[in-house]
Amino acid sequence: MDPPRATWLQRGPVVTWAIVGLCCLVAATNGALGDRNARAAEPFRLMAEAEPSQPLSLADASQWTSTGTIAAKKLVEQNADEELEPIAIPALTLQHNQVQSVAISTSVHATQFPSASQMPTASLSTSELSPNAICLPTPSSLRESLSSDRYWLISTRHITSTACRANLINPSLHISRLNRCGRTTPSSLEEYLATFDPSRPRVIYVHGNRRSAPLAIERGLNVARELQCNRLDSTPMDFVIWSWQSDRETFAVADARIKAERTDAQGLYLAWLLHHHVAAGQPTALIGFSFGGRIVTGSLHALAGGVLGRRQLPNEPVIAANIDVGLLAPAVQSDWLASRGYHHMATQNMNRLVLLYNQRDAILKNYWLISRIRGVRALGYTGPTRFAARYDGTALPVRSHDCSPTVGKAHSEEEYYKRSCYAGREMASLLQTCFQVD
């Protein structure tokens, strides 16, 4: 007999049992996989000792009190708020009589606007509202927004800063919402205009030179905190950071000349936005540091029909806007706000001016290098000199302070908010006075 054949025959029972065992193992494995797949198709079930791998439904979450389910409930509520907010905003706006129509044409046929305190307000009783509007619940995110400060970021870094090429019909401003930590959420011009409210001030802050986009947000939020700490009442405000292309590009004097040219286009863009503010009766204050102050005064000049970089707004000129202005170390030529100065029409839209300057500022001391004309001084270095009259012929009320004992030779915005200079207190005063006409 063939030996190999005899060997396999002798081992037949062993092989048979091995095959049977393998088949059982395969069957058991398939059964386990099938049971696992079946469980996967069932609704998610939370184990007491495990973290949820996906948000629970609201019904499931109500049966648990673990940190995981609490987070899941908050996520569900937040999603519900976001879905409800677009519907609730119009109804809530009507109920609180806060916003009137802010849609304006590119041509406003009025050359003088009343102050915010003189603007008529809508008067709607609850009987005039539709039942559906009254019964709509208010999202928690919107309730918080109405009772606390709001933060906005308006950026022009992506569009031209050359005045002759600027789009003054409808500039494509990038508008975002900000939280307290500086995180942005995309927004739109329509939302920005729809949140106008004659009962809460809107402050536009314009930063200085050599500020990157993140640094502009950081610096702006620091200024907002200074206003919050020094304001006299708890009236909520809207704080707007105007972010313009001011990143460091070259060495000191050459870089300053480049940025000085860009301020004309920025003043025109800001004037375009202020036209919407004035037309809607929105109380507004402007704060500018260094070249930011130059943009601020340029915008008020352009708003009144003045020329910047050989350009004018296509809208009808606006005077008597009664906007309060705060300038810190402004890199503006000291005679530009005089009756024949480059920004001489700015005072026609000013209500009052708070000016903090420094007669030891080492940067502003050499301001004349920008224009290459010796003897030219910056307003942030000399302090108040001569100002053109306001729209009604009265003198511009100016509150000024030399901060050189505190700031020293530094051209530092942060130093103006420290110790005896009290920049936070002075800038916070604009929140109250923007409702009053001096």
C-alpha cells in the first residue's frame, strides 16, 4: 500500500473534525458581524460609562444628565435657534420698534440731516402686528445680542486702496460679526444695516499703520474693553473695527508715504458707509489712532462733498451729521481742519472733538518727511490749532489733552490708555455725547 495514502486515511477523523470546527468558527463570526450590523442600524443608545459619538435627539437627551448629554442638548438648542433666527428677527424688530427702513438709494436728496435725537421713531402697537409675529419665540442668541454689546469687523484689505480706482458706487466691503475672543462669523451689508438702532450707539474704530489683520482685531477689541470699563451707563453698543491694508511693507519713511496715500481711498469708503448711518439716524462715534485719525477726518470731509484723491462720492453731500470724534495722536496735518485745509469740510459733520496729542512723539515729530516739506506738523504733535466752523457757523467744541508726561516719546496707542492720560475715559464719553448735539 502506498504510504502517503495510508497516512491520510489514518488521519481522516482528525481532518474531519478540524473542518467541522472551522465551519463553526466561520458561522459564529458571521453571526457576530450580522448582529453588530443590526445594532448599527438601530437608533443610537448611550451607555452610562461611554461618551456619545454623535448628538442625541432631544427626547433621548432629556433622559440623561451626563455632561455628554448636556452638551448634546445645547447643540440641539443652538441649531434650533439658528433655524428660527431668520424668521424671528423681522417680528422682533417690529415688536421693539427699533429699526425703520434703511434701504436708501445711491442718491439722497437732502443736504442736511437731523440729529439722532430728532429722528422720528416708528410706533406700532401689538394689535397692529400679525398674530404669528407675536407668538414667535425669540432665539436665545438673539436675546443675548440685543441686551449686550455687539462687535463687527469691516475689512477693505481685499479691495484697492488707490483713490482713482476705488468703486464708490457699491464697494465690496467684507463684513463679519465678531465675538469677544475675536472669532469671526461671515455677515453682510444687509444684516449690518438691519441692526441699526437709534437707542444704542455705534462706534467705528480705525487703527493705525503697521497693523496686520489679526492685530487690528486684537487692538480694536482692547479699545472696546476700555470703553466698556469706562462708560457711565449700561447702554449696549455696537463696536465696529475698520480694518484697512496697513501691514508693514518697507522701511519707516517709505512705508509711511505708501500708507498716507491709501488713507484717501479709505476715507472715501468710510464716507460711503457713514452715508447709510446718517440716512438711518444711527447715533455714531468715530475713533482713530495715527493714520486712522487721518481716515476719520477724511471720511467726514468726503461725506460733506469734499474731494479726496481727486474723487468725490456720487451721493448728494451730507452736512450736519453731528458725529462725535475721538483722535489719538492723529497723523493729520495740523492745518488740514482749518478753513482752507485739505479736510476743511470735516467740521461740518462734527458734533465735538476729543483730541489726545503728544508733543514729545518721536514719530510725529518727523511727520514732515512724508510730504518732504519742512515746517509741516502733525495735529497729534502740536495739539489743537485752527479749526473750520461747523455747519451752522459755530465753533467746534474741542476737548484736548497733552499726554506726553505719560506716553513720553513713544508713538504707542496702548500707552494712551494707561495712567494719567485716561484715553479710555475720554473715548467712552463719546458713547453718551453722540446722543446730544452741542
